[in-house]
Amino acid sequence: MKMKHFTRLLSLFFILITSFSLANSTIVSHDERAITINGKRRILLSGSIHYPRSTADMWPDLINKAKDGGLDAIETYVFWNAHEPKRREYDFSGNLDVVRFIKTIQDAGLYSVLRIGPYVCAEWNYGGFPVWLHNMPNMKFRTVNPSFMNEMQNFTTKIVEMMKEEKLFASQGGPIILAQIENEYGNVISSYGAAGKAYIDWCANMANSLDIGVPWLMCQQPNAPQPMLETCNGFYCDQYEPTNPSTPKMWTENWTGWFKNWGGKHPYRTAEDLAFSVARFFQTGGTFQNYYMYHGGTNFGRVAGGPYITTSYDYHAPIDEFGNLNQPKWGHLKQLHRVLKSMEKSLTYGNISRIDLGNSIKATIYTTKEGSSCFIGNVNATANALVNFKGKDYHVPAWSVSVLPECDKEAYNTAKVNTQTSIMTEDSSKPEKLEWTWRPESAQKMILKSSGDLIAKGLVDQKDVTNDASDYLWYMTRVHLDKKDPLWSRNMTLRVHSNAHVLHAYVNGKYVGNQFVKDGKFDYRFEKKVNHLVHGTNHISLLSVSVGLQNYGAFFESGPTGINGPVSLVGYKGEETIEKDLSQHQWDYKIGLNGYNNKLFSTKSVGHIKWANEMFPTSRMLTWYKAKFKAPLGKEPVIVDFNGLGKGEAWINGQSIGRYWPSFNSSDDGCKDECDYRGEYGSDKCAFMCGEPTQRWYHVPRSFLKASGHNTITLFEEMGGNPSMVNFKTVVVGTVCARAHEHNKVELSCHNHPISAVKFASFGNPVGHCGTFAVGTCQGDKDAVKTVAKECVGKLNCTINVSSDTFGSTLDCGDSPKKLAVELEC
């Protein structure tokens, strides 16, 4: 009897445990209208934050700012080449701790969207694929290839099992409500023919077999195999409709700005246009929307893809590279999110009716038994509209959407920004003068001996030799020339057909010249006159430099890198040209540089390596520099100014903050003083900082620094620069401006610093922009500067009610809409 009683108690215990587990699980499904969570249709607002592009100590703050901005979920890719740099050797430490990142999301009370891929694109090196994968026998990516499919399944399964072990899927009570397999394959599937369709079917079956208990996504994949959910990516997805009628309308990448290429201009997408794209999407039946990026972050080390993707991956996102709020974008979207959430039931359960009001203006009404919610959209790119809707007049500017939660009052318009603009600047403190030491790369002996790590007949693709262990690969060969050689003349050149992103050439240890791509054409001919050839043995040494491996396109893995030839010496004798092809000679290959191999960037001293502090060189190629510095005081983000440097890589206390190239300026053309938000956005629209370095300032995470004592900065300068101009600063809010509309409240803040002064304030019809505001033809009869100063000066933040009650009568303005323009000093 005792044993039976014990058995019954044990059975009851397991029933209770099972019931508790089920009660804490989340059932995620979908129907034709929306993702459903525990049976309830949801409006879901998500934002991309990539864990390796920030540091682990930044994650809680970034995620909490996203939550405060009105997001429900955080999306991230999983980066295969970061986690499996060598086959079956894994790294989930530091800022690669994806489990910790997901748990940090969970701790904030948000959902997670896990895009496993494992192809990610993301302007990440090689699209996230490890280069060892490419170098496996008979390998082809993203098609029916047994070797690739085996490796892809192995990594995908490992990530899924890690999430399951930590109970991170919603079906286990965790935050992950959606997962993604593959990525934008629909953009390239036609290039793979029938094998492409077979491959994507295999992806779906493989993912489905992992039994994660939440839906799988396939973005940019029309007719995605069931039960995968297809989604849209782009600047606008309001016109997108899923090909499967049972799939809700979902948007996995709303591009909040754009990435930067070395030599490119700075992209800028306005808050008005981004908000317009979101409101239009929900007006036309969308229910899940993800910002790509919500925080872009930094490409530390060599993770930037491309070619030519910059170290900064700021993306002009709502949270900037350093973790600051990008205002007005963050605040303007927050207000939209609040309004959309108030309409959730109508948008997910309501009957939809549409009214064409003419001249590209349409109203959409979502009706339930409890009430209605409405949108009025004006997609005309030039004409503002006065719209009479349900007996009331609404001023709807061109290229905007008015949102009416109860169909009787405008709560939000995408073109009417009622949030502050924060002008970020570096702090004004005097920078510390750095004392530099230096040493040469010391490649001379090697290139004169033509001795390397590998010997091969003919030219070999760079990534096949390096396995992407370094940006640098030396190609070295010898050629014998005697007095009777037909080539010999007074006019001889070295000619190289190159796919190197940057090429440096040496003959007999003497520098011949370099060439780097400026026009996006990574297939070019280098030819320079050579004066150093001798009778006898000559040493030809070519340094090939990669600046991020290609990350997008059909068959991108097979794209050439390095020097693929031919390489030849050319003799010109009058009209006669004689060419000696060296391509099939024996070539020696040296991976990387001596300084890298000797870890000159490490904080651990290497006794036999000496650094000089005399005869400090500037504009010297292939040179290492080192200096000590103190961390800037405070908690604000730290940046380092590399103005004056050429091109290279930088380390702080042994940790790489990425490649630098401040000597590469963008073109002088294509920028305008004014940016018109109206009309479709493209990556070149509203670009700014023409004729300036693509990137001058570089992020130094606080976690890389020692708060007390000395820190060490190490530079490898490839092209030649002047480190004496390098200095460290913090990023702070310098000026706050707002241009708020009547009958709204505007919140003003200097981000944890007190507001020090009011530089301008006027309520009426002020003109100009931040920094150039001026009084218009009318304004309130109360002194606006004094009114704002009383509310704001000396405070960390303040809220201003934009109305005649606050600023006095504006009879001279007539019936036209009034605005408050204000500029504060922090």
C-alpha cells in the first residue's frame, strides 16, 4: 500500500510539473491577419539589434531604450563565421554570447525574433559564412550540395539545441516567438534553376524537423514552402501582399537608413519618411514590422563585409552607433507606436473598408463591434491636402498619413514631427596629447628573399590561401633577366590584373606604387613604370589587401579576391611592346604581416620586440604605432578621432575597434543643404558630408577601457598618416531643437545633462531650421524665450504645452496652423 501511495503521489507530482510548464509556455501561431500569441492576434513592432555589433555591457541599455521606444520584440541574426571560425570549434564568449543576449531581451520583458539563416547578408564579412566552408572539396553554397547542406544543418541544429537547452523558445516559456531559415533567397533563386527550388524546399523541411514550437520565416521568399511564412524587406512594403492567402502581411526589414561604403557619402533617411512607411504598412493590412536596424552598432575587428563596408554600421537607426537616441527619429516613431498599439484590436479583427478620396488620397476604416479606427493617407509627393472626412476637415501634408484611433480626431501625422532634434557633438575638453612610439613592419628581408608560408605554381585566390585569417597576403616570385632579354628597355613596367581591393607593388624591395578601387569595380589593371630591375634575379612582391569579403548575390562565394592575373613585365621599344607573363611562375605566399603574427597590438609585452620613440615618422607606409592614454571621464560614449591617418586597423588594450580609412573622402557631388522628405527614399537621397572622410570618428566601447591608469592604443598604418592628430573624446548632446505643432506637447532633454540656456523660442509661424531659426510674420504675445527658460533651464528635461495658453494670443497668424520653434543649449 505504501508503494502504491508513493507511486500515485509521484504521478500527481509529474502532472503538476507538466501543467506548470504548459501554463508558462506561449503558444505562437498565425492566421491570415496576424501572428497570434496565446490565441490573440497581435500588432508586433520589432527592431534589429545585432549582438556582435555592440558589447555585452551595452545590451541592457540598448534593449531598454528599444522597449521605451514602444517595441515588442528584438530581432537578431546569428553569425555563423563568428561562432564557428574553425570547423567544429565554437565561440560563444563575450559579445558572441547569443544565449545571454536572448536572456537579456527576456529580462526586459520583450519577445525575440531569431534569424538563424545561417546566411545573413547583413553587410557582414562573407555574408556570415566561414571561409573554411568555401575551401571544402566540391563546395557550392546555397544550392543542392551535400557538403553545404550537411554543414548548414549542423550549425542550424546546434543553435536550435542551444536555445532549447536554455528553454528560450516561446513554446518552452522563452521569448523567441519567431525564427528564420535562409535569407532573401527569393532575390537570387532564379540563378540556381531547379536546384534552387529543391534547395529551398530542403531548407523548409530541415527547419520544420527541428520542432521549435514557433513559426519559421523566410524573408523575400514568394511562395515559401509550407509551413514557412514569407515576408517582405525594403524601404516600403505597403504594396506587398503574401502569395499565400493564409499568411499574414509581415515586414522583416524596414530599412531605417542605409549602410556606408568606404569612399561613400553619409546616408540619411528622415523621420517623416520612415514613419510614413510604417503607417502606410499598417494602413494596408500589415501586422508585424521590424526595423532594420533599430541599433546598427560597430563592425569591430574584421567583420565588415562588402567589399568596402565601413567600420561604423550606424545605419542612421533610431539608436545611434554609440547607444544614444537618434532624435527626432526615435521619439517620432515612439509616438506612432503608442497610437498603433491603441488600435490593435481594430487592426487585427476589424472589417476593412477603403475610400478613394482622389488625388492619391485614400482613407481606410477598420471596424469592430466596439468601434472604428481610421487612416488617411496622402501619397502625393508634392501636394498638401485639406480632406473632409466624416464631416471634419483634416490637413494632410504631402507624403504623409494621418492616424485617427477612433476616426474622429487626428492623433498623429507622419509629417508633423513633435519631438526634439538632438545635435550630437564631441565634448569641448582639451584632448590629451599622446606620446607615440613606433616600429616598421619589417617586411624587407622577406620580400627580398621571396620566402613565405606556401609555395605554388601559378596564382591562387587570396581567400583560398588565407582562409580569411588576415586582410593581407603577399604574392612573391622571382624572374631572371639578362642583357639580351628581348624585354629589356629603358621603358619597362609592371602590369597586374588584380581583384585585390588594395594593391601595393614592390620590385627588388623598392616600392613601385599602389592602387585601390574607387569606383566599385573590383577588377582592374595596375601598371606602373619600374626603374629597379637588374640583370640577373629580380624579386617581384605584391601585397594584396582585402577590405571585407563579398556578402551578397548569387554564387557570391566564388567571386575572385586577390591577384588572379595575369602578372607581367612589359617592355616598350618604340611602337613595339614585349610582355613577359609571370603568372605561371612559382609563387611564394605569405599570410598576414609580421606585426600581426607577433601580436604587436597585444597588451602583453614581448621582450625581444623594441619600439622607438625617436625620429618619429609620419606618412610612412607599413608602420606600427603605439601610445598610452587615460580614459575620458564620465559615462558618455567614447570616440577616437583618426583625422590625419591613412588606412589600417586600430586596437585598444589589445581589442580591435575595426579598420580605419579616414583618408578616403566621398565625392564632392550629390549632397544638398535641404532634404525634402517627400517622395520615395533611396540610399542616395538626402546624403550628406560630401567631400569629407566616409568615417573619421571610431567607437571605443567603455568596456574596452580601464577606468583608472593607462590604456594602450595600437595602430597599424598601411598607407601612411600622422598619428599626432589622434585624440579621444566623448559624445554628448550639444544642442536640442524642436519644431512642434500646436495642440501637442513636446518633451525636451539634454540626455542626463541639465539644460543650460534657451538660444531661441518663438510660437507662431517661425522660419528656418535648427541653428538658423528666426521669427516669422507673427508670434504669441508672451515672451517665448522667457516662458521656455522658466520651464526648462537647469532641469534634465521639461515638457512644453504648445498652445496659445502657454505662449499668448496669436491673432496676427489668423487660422493657419501654429508651431513652436525652440533651440536649447546643453
